[in-house]
Amino acid sequence: MKLIIHDLDELKFKRLFPDLPNSFRVVSNDGTIKKCVGCFGCWVKTPGACVIRDNYGDMGEWLAKSDEVIIISKCFYGGYSPFVKNVLDRSISYIHPYFATRNNEMHHKKRYNHTFETSVWFYGDDITEDEKATANKLVVANSINMISNIKGIHFVDSVEEIGGGIL
């Protein structure tokens, strides 16, 4: 399965991707997402699932079932949009609260015997070189933390440039 996390409005998304195969799961802003409250309940009370039971409570499981995670986000100062950041925060249940050393750094242990690829598409017509450098570092750090392999980090002026690039 491929998981697409995006911050586009539904009309624009459907115009860009009118016929996605059934092998795709799409996470978009339906207006109901609650913010991660940092309670660590997804690690302690309901391991692997967020204790906030909205439409985004099973992000950890969805990551575990994904071969590739595709993120489409407006670039905000070298980072993700608030919605995409919130979805990624709510995905912390994908990993364990326990730590291991990887690359001579302390990181969380794997919860699942699974690794996925990450593709990120940042859009915005005024992304500076400094923002691109920051975004690259962020995606690399997130990839290490979530135990994923980076397939690609892309910067486009307009979402229309993404189109068939993710299929």
C-alpha cells in the first residue's frame, strides 16, 4: 500500500489524482484532526494506536502497512504545513518508546518489523535555498526517527508540477 499525506484541498487533490489505484490510502484534512497532546498514551495505554480516537488515531498502523509514504506539503519556513506536521506527530505510535543507538545517535526502537520508503513533495513559489536546506535536514531526521528510507525530496513551485510524479 502507498500512503499519501497531503494538505491540499479536496478539489485540487482530485484534479491532480483523479484515478488513484486502490493500493493508495489518502490522509487529508477532513477538519476533525485533533492535536497530539504529548500524553504518550500511544506507547503506554494503547500501544500502537493513539488514544485520541478521531480519523487519525491509527496512523502508526497505517505506516506499518505502507510500502511508501508520500507527503505533499506546502513548505513553511523549511518545514511541513501545520496539518501535515500534526499528522506526523500523531504517527509516533509507529515506533516504541524505548531507545536504541543508530548512527551513533539515540533513536526510538522499531515497533514493527517493517520499513517503508518516504517521498516528500514540498510546494511553494517562493521557497528559498535556506528553506530547502532546512527541509532536507528535516526529512532526513524524520526518516531516521521513523526508520524509513528516503526515496526522494522534491521542491516544486506549484502542486500541478507533482501530478504523475508520485504514481
